[in-house]
Amino acid sequence: MNRAAFLFGSLVLWFLGFLLLGCGSGGRVPIRGKVKFKDGSDVKALAGYQVTFQQANESGFGEIQPDGTFTITTNSLNDGVLPGKQEIVVTQPLPVDPDKPRPKSAIPAKYADFGSSGLTRDIAPGKGDVELELERAP
């Protein structure tokens, strides 16, 4: 899938979610997260990767910064997610040039799938600090 199609699809999903859920925070918990590698190495390799939280039919997204931090947006900037169990994936950014192959991922492919990532968090009201510990790709 090329970058334009991905962005268009993301915008369509966001718009549909906005229509279904309406405006306002709706009881969401702002998420302030940080990723780190289990081996303690520098997380700059994850800058630009996307973190996605999913619960039922709602997803929130955030981009990992060079220092490993991220915030999650569902309907409005940094509004967070609804309380409850969240499944989480971390995905590699798409290449800027869709004609060039994607560079090797810094993390194993398992983190890109909700069924295999092994990443979940129970988000309680008012408790939006999340730390994700990831393995490096071999």
C-alpha cells in the first residue's frame, strides 16, 4: 500500500470515528507514554514509529519521538483513550518514497499485529502513564 492510500484510509477511519463518537473527551484518559528497549539501548531508532491503542471498535494513535515518548490521539489532539483494557501495536513508518523498499525494522514483526504483540494495558481513569518495553530486532 502506498503512503497516500494509507493516509487517506487513516483519515477516513478518523472521520468515521468522529461522526460515531461526537466531540469532546468522552471520559478519555490522556496517554503519556514512553518506549524503551529491554536491552537498555538507545530508542532513537524508533523515532517516527507509530503506537496504536485499540479497544473494541476504537483506536488511538501516536508517533514515537526521538526520546521514546508518545501521546495518543483518538478524536482530538492528545485526548487519549477510554478506560479499560487496551491492546497495543507498534508499527514501522512507511518509507517517504513508496518506490523504495522499507528499511529493516528496529523491532520484531510481532509488534505490528494485535494478535502477536503481547502488549496490553489496563487504563484506569486518571492513570495515563504507560511504559512499553520492546525487544530489538535480531
